[in-house]
Amino acid sequence: MNELAKELNGTLEKSSPAILSMLSDYGKRIYFPKGIISQTAEAKEKATKFNATIGIAKDKNGPLFLDSIQKLFSPELTPSDLYPYAPSPGRQDLRQLWAQRQRSLNPLLKEASLSLPVVTSGLTHGLSLIGDLFLNSGDTILTPDKIWGNYKLMWSVKSGATFETFPLYNEDLGFNLKGLENKLKEREGQKTLLVLNFPNNPTGYSPSKEEALAIKEILKNACEKGSTLTVLCDDAYFGMNYEENCFPEGLFGLLCDLHQNLLAVKIDGPTKELFVWGFRVGFLTFGIKEGTKEAYEALSKKVGGAIRGGISNVTHVGQTLLLKALQDEKLEDHIQEKVKILKERYREVKKNASLEKYTNLWEAYPYNSGYFMCLKLKEVSAENLRVHLLEKYNIGTIALGKHDLRIAFSSLSKSDIKEFFECLASAVFDLKK
């Protein structure tokens, strides 16, 4: 094992041994190199005469660039903010500004000891990095049964981990607290990676305030009985709650200082929060009870090393544009304008999806947030309906399993929603003939 990796592991062993025990074999081996990257960083500070370290083309004015590209950008965006490589962990000013935003929107985080967010190439990249750093082949991932399909591609196919699931909903159609508790009891004393994605993809469900607090207690009890939990809070759709009883913050705020055996990981970013799906910028933030600056820096260096060894660094253009947006005092107002549009679509879906005339055709899984809602079809298969909708009605939906149909109401205009469900019903009747 490389000496730098040993040094990082030693820091974790001293400051937060539970984190070290959670890491995969790769997670223990990885480190941030002191080669070209660190030498370039040193030169940036001290090489005031000539700097021949980094492999980019420059002149005395900064990086060379093409006018055919530069003309597409606002004069406010300088070439130095666009063309050079960004640091592997991301722009320091962006990381600090995102951390400020997290604490501003999540009051539970204001006094919490957290790592500085590390920039990832979108949230999917962040999720994949967690698989690399925390999962060995054969390790267990615990999730509700309604999950984003890409989880399995990243963590089962790529990392070789095994999924264990519990039903997302209980008999009262609330979050299945007992199901979560029972699964953790089955794994008492063991290492587990738990994934909590709210608002949920594919169902659009978020826990109530009471459910969120109950989840916290269940996880605390599991840790007190010897379990070691890495709890991944996939907050892709953060800020898009449409009902008053939704827990108003991310669960990360309840978990980041809960127990020494629980490492909370927050994956978030501007993709959905700022409506910039193609920017491919996300963030990874860590929190653990009594977490030290040294432990967080060691963990962040491992993430930075994994980024360096995978994609080198994240788009500088995307980071700069996000930085400028976060500096705009009207940003949150602009965000709420768009969230209001989504909330109006949600209300229209609520009004139409559960009309009495549709009760024999489907039932909607409970939903209150995010981009999606999901129907449980009663008389036809989801795949047959999906294909028929596409071929006869030119309507696109997503079939999940035998009977679940996911609908992204985020992409439907409010004025089209009534007709959408009418077409859906017509397609079901077609298939029943």
C-alpha cells in the first residue's frame, strides 16, 4: 500500500476509526497523489517568474483560447475561469459557497461539524464514487423497494454489492418504519450501506416530519447495538416539497451528528435544484458525530484521489457558471419561481390521477414532492401499456416491473395533464378489449 494511503488511513484510525472500517479495499488503498498535481499547486504559489508545470497552453495574458468559443460567453466570464483545469476536488470558492448554501437551507446543519463538499461530475458520479470507496463485492446495500434503477448498475453490476430491500410503504401508505427497523435488526452488528432518497425517484414520496424523526431514532438504535452504518442521503430533488407535512430539510441534517458508528453522506447539487441538468456538477459532503477536521480532510483526499484516478477533474465551465449563479442575490427567488410551476403541475396531477372513473384502472402510490409520481396498474402490464401509449398515442412513460408506471409530471405542461390521464385510461381500455 502506498505510504500516502497509509497516512490517510492512520488519520482516520486515530480520529474516526468507524469511517476506516466502512471503507472498501479500494477506499483504503486510494490517496491523493503528490506528483504533478501537488507540484503544480506549489508552483502556482511560488513560481512567479516562469511556470512550466501544468500541461496547458498559455501566454502572458493567461490561457490560450479560440475566439470562436470565447465569443459565446459573457464578458463577465474571463478565460482563466473557463479553460484551465479545475482542481480535482473542485474549485475551493465554489465548495465553500455551496457549503454556505447547504447550511442556509438546512437550519439543522448550521452548527454541525461537516466536511467541505467535494465537487463531482454530477450526482451520478458522486453515487458511483461512494460505491467505489465503500463497497466491496458481496457487501450489502439496504434500500426501499422503490429505487432509481441506476443504483443497481453502479453498485451491483460495477461494485458487486448485494441489494436487500424493504417495502417503501406500510399498510397505511406511509413510510415503512417497521420494515426499515426489521431489516436493520437482521443485520445487527454488521456493516451496511443504507440509501435514503427523498423526494423519492420513482414515487415522488418524502417522509413526514414525524417519520423523519422516527427514522433518526431507528438508525441511532441500530448503531447503539453495534451496527456500522454508512447512510447515503441522495438529495437530488431537495427543495421540491409540495405539502406542509413533508419534513422541510434533508435527512442528512438529522443524521450527520447522530452516532460515532454512522457516517452520513449527502449527495446533492444544482442538477435539479438549479434546473441545470446538463452542467454535470454535484457535491459530496460527509458528517459523523465528533468528526474532526483531520478525519474529514483525509476522507476528502481519498475522494479527490478517486476523482483524479477516474476523470481527473470536473468541468471548469460548469463550476464557474454555478459559482456566478450562487453569487446572485436573486438566485433563490428564481428557483422558487420554477418550483412554483412544478407545484402547480403537482396539484393538477393530484386533481386528475385519482378521479373516481380511474379507480378500477390504477391507484397512485402516495406522492408529495419531486419530479415523479407512480401508478400501480390493476389490469394491464406496465410494459404493454408503455409500448401501446407510445405507438398509438405518442406518449412516453417509464415501465417499472410488472405493474408500476412512472410519470414525470415535471415534463408535462399543466394544461396537458388532464388529457394525459384521459389518454392513459383510453390506452388501458384498448388493452383490455
